[in-house]
Amino acid sequence: MADKKITIKDGQSDNEIDLPVLDSILGPNVVDIRALEKNLGYLSHDPGFIATSSCESKITFIDGNEGKLWYRGYPIEELAEKSNFLETTYLLLNDKLPSKNELKSFSDDIKSGYNVDRSVLKIIEVFDKDSHPMAIMTACLSYLSAKYHRDLNIQNKNYRYKSTINLISGVPIISAWILNFILGQSFKDSDKTLSIAENFINMAFPKLNDEQKKLSARAMDVIFLLHADHEQNASTSTVRLSGSSETSPYAAIAAGISTLWGPTHGGANEAVINMLEEIKNSDKDVEFYIDQAKDKDNPFRLMGFGHRIYKNYDPRAKIIQKIAHEYLETLDKDNPNKPLFDIAMKLEKYALEDEYFVTRKLYPNVDFYSGIVLKAIGVPQSMYTVIFALARTVGWVAHWNEMLEDKNFRIGRPRQLYTGKNKTSYVDINER
């Protein structure tokens, strides 16, 4: 904490208060307003918490204007090029890159967690095959919170580590089983010799040949890495708020999954494919839809373009753009998905060259490309957000652990601006 401060004066009473300014390593400094109500009787008002720092964190840094995304200080570009999902997971949890021995030990722990209790399959089978996979995933995590309720002890570091391992290794297994279920396949066994991404592909798409599995696992590993964390977004904030009540970590993650399900959060890549399908099935060309998107009076929107945080090119999009092009080049020209990808590439060209999009910084974002790659791999559209949740589980448990170790840890309790009725007397029903 620096000695800087901001002085607030109450224009009605002439009372004033000094609020300390907390220094950030990167990004805006933060005004500590906790004394505002006590000394002046005011609360801050910030719908959507757009300008509110809810916690102190060392995990992820984002600069939307500059297009930066750093995990524990490491640029996402370097990690995607030189690292992998497992090593990045260790980094997010431990604030450092592992040694060879540390990574081997961590990998062994993760693979030991592949033994998910098969009683989860009974929960999956309760659902209809056309149920949304995110609903099934939430139910599975709620079931695990009940199954492991007797062991709940969040103050115990060993419990927290075991729960962390169970979630990071178990959610991918459950995700693969959900995919088996909705595709009408038998439930596949996990393979402890494989990485998380390799194991998911092997369980979900057993009929792929070895080369296809290798390419798909590489693409999936990058997708997992890029989606592992993204600072205090809606789902991560939900996990922190839920976890602040000292509930089961499985229940807190279930809450995060429910939040991620929303179309303006984790469901955006589904919307991209819907848009591409609409364009493919129409008798209009791509330029027609580009013109519609430019018309402010037209309800049509290009999905997968622009980002609430990034006012520059989403750094994750640049990485997955390369993966998308590399993967699409492996597709046979007669592949039924090829026309969809051709449309996507035309949209990309317009967005990167058209002045309308460039001046408004409406670049293709990570959802635009991740939807395309998942479609190419063969992942059903309804499973896209499950893939997102699988990857983001890493960030969620990293934030959950960080929150519990914070010296300022306490249950979350946002306040409100009340605009309802004043005190009102009850009137008997016969007199109303």
C-alpha cells in the first residue's frame, strides 16, 4: 500500500474523509472505499461491478486496451507456443513454472484423479439424451458435493489440494462421459498414460485414427490452455462468492458452471456456429450479412466479433486463429463442414480489412475460432460450453484456493441502492 490518498468531501455536511489508494503492480490503482459508509454514511454504486475491485489476486492480468493476457506474469502467447495445458495448470495453481520432478509428480497426481467414481454415470443416465450438457454437468458436480460432503474441511490444505486434483482431473472425464451419452455411445474408460487433452479425445472420439487423435488433442490442449483463466469474469466471481460461504468446492464449481452457461458468457461460441449455419443455408452471400451488421437499425449481429474487455485484438484469438487454419487444412475437401469454414474465413477477411470493423475494434475473438475448431474436431455444438467449463475449472479452483488463503477472506455480501416503497402499513384483505 502506498501513502497516496483521495479526499472525499460531503457537500451537505462539509465532512471529509481520506480514502487510501492501493497500488497495483499492473493496471489501474484502486481506491479503498471501505471507510466511506462508516465515516460519511455513503455506499458506492456500480451496477455489474464494472469499476469495482472485488478482491486482490496474483493469478491473471488483462489489459484490454493493449490486448494483453498474462497468467502469473507469463504472456499467453509464450505459454501457448512453448508450454501445454498441464504445465500451465501447475503455473496457475502454484505461481511458478514446475521443475521436471515437480511436473512429473503433479502429472501423476492428476492422472490418479482419472478414477472418477462411476456412480456419476447414474446421474448422467437420468437425463434425456437431448438435455443440455451444461445442465447434466451441473448435476454431476452437485452430486459430487453430496458424495464428498462428510470430508468437507476447507481449512485443511490437504483437503483443498485433494479437491483441486479431483476437480481438474475429474471434470474432463465427466465431460467425456456426457459426450458419450448424448452421442449414444458406450461410456469409455480413461487412460492414465495420456494427458488431459489426449484422454478426452480418446474417450470422446474412439473411432478417430491415431493421426487424427494426435491433431485433435494438440488443438484441444491449446483451447484448454487459452480458456484456463480470464480474471474476475462472471463465472469466476460466482465461484469466489459461492466459495466465500465455505461451501463445498464441488458446489462452488457447480455455481460457476451455471453462470458460464449463459449465452453472453460461455455460450458465445455456440452462437458463432448458429450464425455460420444461417449464412450457409441462405441464398445470400457473405457481403450481404456484412452490410446487415453495419446497419445500426438491423438486428443482425456478427457473433464472435469484439469483446467486452479487449478493445484491441484478443490475444487468444491470434493463437487459436493459427490453430484453426492448421486444423482446417487437414480436412478433406469433401468434408461437409468445409463450406462453413469457408464462410468463416471470408468473415474474418472482412473484419480484418473493412474500415467499419477496424475503427470499431471489432476483431474476431476467441469464441469465433474456438467454435470453428471444435466443429472441425466433431464436438457437438451443445458441448462447446462444457469444453469451456472443463478448461476454466483450473482457473476457478486457482481463485478458490487464493481466496481461502487471503488474510482479508470473508463471506461476500454486496450492498444495494434501495428504490422500493417506504414503510407501508398492512391492510386486511377484506378492506383492499
